[in-house]
Amino acid sequence: MNCVLPCSVSLKKLSGETLVYGLSSILGRLLTFVLVTPFITRVLSEGEVGEVGNLMFWTAFLIALLVFRMDTAVFRFASRGDYDPREVFRQSQRVVMLMTGLIIGPLLLFSDGVAELLDAPRATVYVRLVLLTVAFDALSAVPLARLRLQQRSWFFVGVNLGNVVINIALIYYLLAYLPASAPERFIGSFKVGYYLIAIAVAAGLRYLVLLLDGLFGSGSRAEPEPDVLDRIPEPTPPPGAPPLGRLFSYSLPLTVVSIAGIANSLVGPTLLSGQPVGAGYFTAALRMAVFLNLFITAYQYAAEPFFFRQSGRDLETADRTIYADAMRAYGIVGTLASVGILLGLPWLQFFIGADVRPGLEVLPILLAANFLFGIYSNLSIAYKLTDQTLLGGLIAVAGSLFAVVGPLPFIARYGIYAPAVGMLACFLLMCVLAYFVSRKYFPVRYPFGRILLYVVLAIAVCLLGALSEAMWWRILLMLVAVGGIGLLERRWLVRTFGRGAAGAT
């Protein structure tokens, strides 16, 4: 088998990259969760919280459309030595700029008409602020992928954490300091607008830093990672970027995957728009599930470029043990994270307002759905590596039928449970379909039996946790979960992360 690094070393390397590349996401979201979520859920009413959730849904949707998955295309075409990484980056960024101009420009010009679709005060301003945020975030996507390509991890962390810190500072200034120090200048009915201003300004400053780095800093070189360069055979392929047709045929289905993924994960508040309080409840539950999403996001940041590097140019001879081990590691951490959230809920709930805490009753369902999404993310590498992205798009569309269409007949009767169960069914179906694609095009012996044991242990521990909210009892149960999985996987853990795997970076 052709393995770029020994498997134990590779998994330790992936773990390290998950920590580094995910640091900005983890710290940023934790800061947001601790400092912004409790503040926003208290400053804004239930209806305004639901309105923010609805606006963020459309923001994420437009960003996915504009980026056109050029970030993944950068890794695919710049990490195997087929094309000049500099030209891959430039062409990918030109595509994003073109998409941004073609879509955001007309929407800004006709923002009054778009605003008529929203039944909210100052809706025109809201639309413009959202569109500016979308443009800045979309234009930042490929430069951020470039940083990962260059392994400039700490600059990546600094840029994203800076964005979060500026965002939080502006939110507190506009919604806390301004009404206290200059109440005559504060517009009480414009609270959502102040929130959107903070997000737009922070996104704009982040893009400015990335733009300057690309023009004058280390980013202007756009060189691949050293281990990628070592695998490029001589003579070096002629400079150039992939033809636009090939670039689009690869990225278009992935764009469908992204858009469907946004819909599948965030459509709940939109489906509940006819029940503003219910939308607020569901948004609050999604915010609480952020703890598991932190790990999944960090893992995705590291795993995608890592798996492309590990595959090498010959997929037939690539060592696939690392993919099974990565799934195993995800199963362990994802299960323990979910257990920790549910056992810690008596204390974590105070991070959100008391008026939206009833929505936490669907949190176990949302955590299960997000856990399945992480499994799907591991399985999806098969169609990305083998250029079968069309199948990925079809899987995402099939899942969306359950997440978007499925809950509609049940919302009136079951309320927030309908979109939660729809999300769970969606990701379960996507996991099953992605597994069959992997089995056909990139077979890997995934340890699903082991992961099922983790889940059974987690369910048992959480059921025991329901017997008492005493801190000592729940800490004891958490230790039982950690110890149980540790005993079950002790040999694998020692072999992979112990001294026998020394030398990993």
C-alpha cells in the first residue's frame, strides 16, 4: 500500500491539525456562545431571536452559492501535482468574484424589492447588511483555503479569531454601551440591525486582511505544502489551472451539497416562521448543540486537505487504514462530546435565556443528527477523492427531502419536534447512501460495530443521568463513559497515540 506517512503517525498528524485549524473555530464559537448567545437571547425578544435565525439561514445559503465550493476545488487540484497551485488559487478566486458580482450586485440594486418579501421594520437595511456580509465571507473562503494549503495555521487562527473578537466588541458596543451612554441615539426597534452591522463590519475587516496578505504578504506565493511538493514527480507538470469545464463539473455538485447541507441543518427556524416563539426555541436549541458542532467543524477544517494529501496520486494503492482510524477517532470524541453536553445541561442551559429554554427538549435529537452528520463527512471523502461529486449532490438532495419537505405536514401538531426529527432522518439517510458510494468507489473497512457500542454506552449513561441532576452523579457518569470507551479501545489508543507512534508531528 502507498501511504504517505505510517498510519499511526498520520492519525496523530490529523489530530494535531484538527487542534490547530480548529482552534479559531472552537475558541471563536466558544467566545460567541459564552459572551454573545446569553446576551442576545436576553436583549432580543423570542420573535427577534427567531428573525435572526431566519436571516442567518439565508446568509449561509448565499455564501454556499457564491463560494461554489472553490475551497474544496483548491485542495483537489492543487494537492496532487496535476496543476500549478498558484494558478488553481487564482482561477478559483476569480470564479468566486464573478459569482459575487453577478448575484450580490443586482440584489443590492433591487434590495427594496427584496425587502418587500420580509415583514419586518427597516427590512431594506437588513437585506443590504446581510448581502454585504455574504459578499465579504464568500470572498474570504478561497484565501482561507490558501492558508491551509500553505500550512500557515497560526495566521489562519489569528485572522478568524480577530474576526470574532471584533464582532463581539461591536455587538456589545451597539447593543449595551450605546443605549446606556447615548440613549437618544439608540433606536430600540433596530436591535436586529445593530447585530447585523457588527457582523458585516467584522467580515469586511477580515477580508481586507486576507486581501492585503494575498497581494503583499506570504500569501502572494500560494505555494503548496512541503509534503505535497515532495510527491510531485519530475518533470514538474506545466503551469496552469484546470479547465473551467473540469473545475465546474467537480465543484457544481459540491455546491449542491453545501446548499442542501445548509438547508438540512438550519431550515428549522424557517419552517417554524409561522410560529415565532417556536422558531426562537429551535434556534436556541441549535445554539446549544454548538458544542458538538465545534468539534465537527474543527475536524472538517483539518480532515479535507489532510485526506487529499494522504491519498496521493494513485488512489488504487493508497493505504485506507487512516480513513477507518479517523472514523474511529471521530466516533469516540463525538460520542463523549454528546454525553458531556447532555450531562452538563443543568448548568449549560444558563447560557441561554430562560424564555427560550423549553426548546432544549429537542437537543438530544439535534445532537444525534449532528453526530450522524460527522459520520457522513467522513464517508463523503470517497466521492471527493474519486471525482464522483455528482453522486454527492444526489445524496444531499435526497436528504433534503426529509429535512425540508418531510416536517411540513407535522409542524402544526408536533411543533419543534417535526424539524428536529426531519434533520435526524435526513442525516441518517445520507450516511447510508454515502456508505454505499464509498463501498463501490473507495472501499474502507469502517469500524461501525465499535461506534454502535459507543452509542449504546452513551444512551445508557444519559438515561442514568436523568435520575439526578446532582453534579457529583453526573461527573461520575461522565467518568464512566470515558473509562468504558477507554477500556474498549485501550489497545488501539496505545498503538495509535502511545509511545509506539512516537515521532508524529
